[in-house]
Amino acid sequence: MDYTKINANTIDRWVENGWKWGIPISHGQFIDAQNGNWSMLLTPTK
């Protein structure tokens, strides 16, 4: 069994259904992060 592929397919399906925690950042956000402008949210409830 290929658990990596199973997990990837599961996450892809969640994102297709609106799961925001799996959406990749944009190129602009990547460039901002390289320039030290970034933030992180570790949990949606705290």
C-alpha cells in the first residue's frame, strides 16, 4: 500500500472541498516570506 499517495489524494480532496489549511501560498506570499514578511497561524482556535 502506498500511504504517501493515499494521504496526498486525501488532502487534495479536502482542499477541493474548501479545506483552507491545505491551500498552497501564492508566489507573491512566497516572495514576501523570502523578504522577511511572513506570519504563521498554528491553530484556528487559539
